[in-house]
Amino acid sequence: DSEATQVLLGATGGVRDLISSGEITAKEVERFQELLATTPELPFKVHFLILSGDDEAKYEFVSAEYCANQCGFADAQEQETTKTASYGNLGLLSSGGMSSQIFVKGKSLSLPTEVKKGNKMGLKHGMEKGKATFHDHAKEAIELKLPKNFGGENVLYLAIESLAGVGEKAGMGGGVAVPVVEAIEILSRFIEKKTEEDLMLGEGAGERTWRSYFPVMTGIVGRLILERLHPDSKVLFAREFEIAEDHILKPSWPLGHAIEKLIHETVPCTVR
């Protein structure tokens, strides 16, 4: 039954950018929605959603908070960082190919950090020049929207998605919350290490791809964001949370969207 199976199809930073630049028009979006609704070959019902940056940040926060609570991490940190009213002192950091999201104490920000542009700069100019050029681009984009000491002190930020992946590669995984100042230093060392490795490979090491630059460019974005947070805060880098043996939860906006619907919408049911 196609009505019984429902799929949520969402568009985030990349599509937002194409719409704002005019490369995708409102009519094209409407036509796409019509095709999803009327194509008989699809064996399920599709709900299409273009998320705003604020919605993306909020849903990612909801999912990360849920994952942390399910595995008991937030409870274990309660006396140190997470006990307040409202949303508490738990925050969210996330970064992808086109945008980065921050959510803390009910406030959300979406930053046009454009890591994909950094990858292109690396491919065009090489690691050193590409890294320097992208650093200036990302710094301007972040400082324009992210105030200094944003979120206040004593916040535990859950870093997810690509930002978590780079943090883990830099040695900050394992479920350990790292002070912001220390995390900045570790990311800086990671960026320099990857740059040196690229230099040692030389031009004869084969063709570079966007994957050659993605960790460095994401690390630059992460470091610049952390530099704008209060130095008394901490960061937990985690792409996944293991809540039981072989039971893995991955924070993401679709998970957060589903949790929000379950919490705020009444679902009809039959008691048998």
C-alpha cells in the first residue's frame, strides 16, 4: 500500500543556495512536487520539504539531544553542563557542503560556509593557496553572522555530521567532551598535518579529488566557529551514538523532524 509507506524528501543548504541565486525557480519546485505526488511508479507517498536554515538547525539539535539522552550521555553531564531551564546548556554544531548550523538556548543560526567552494579552491590552486583563500572566505561569512561568545558560557555542544567526522579524525572521538580552547588547538594541528601530508605526496601522487580537500576545509570551518564560542564551553564530536549493542542512532535533521512530529502531533491509533 503506497499510502502506508511515506517518505520524507528534504532539501537543505545546496538547494536553498540555488533558489536564492535564481538557478532553481519557484515554478520548477512546484513542478517537482507535482511529479512526486502524481508519478504512479513511486511505491510510496512522498512529502517534499525545503528546510530553512533555522529549521535545519532546530531539527538537528532535537535529534542530537535525543541521541545523547538515549545513551545517557546528557544525564552523565548534567551537573557539569546541561542543567538549565528551557533547552538547557546543550547546543548543536553541524557542518555540511554548503552551510553550517548552530543551535543553543533556543537560538539558531545557519552560516553560508560553503565547504564545497573550498574544495574547488583546493582543486584549482592546490592545498596551500586553496586553504588560505578559503579561510578568508569562511572567516568573513562566519564573523558576519556569528557574534563573539555566542551561546554564553558553560555550554556542551554536540558536533555532528561532517564536523563530527573531522573532529574524530583529529583524535577527539570516543565520547569525550573537549574544552573549546583545546579543540581549536587540536583542529589547528590536524589542518597542518593534512597540509604537510599533501605536500609530501607531491604532484606525482595521482589526481586530487574534492575528497583530498574536504577534511581540511571542514576543519577550517570548525575552527573558525569554535573561535566565536565562549571559551568555557565544551564540544562532543559524535557522528553516531550507540544506545545499546548493535543499536546505533545517527543525529540528523530527518530524525529530528520525526521526533518533533511525534511530540507535537496527535497520531490516530486503535487500542486492541
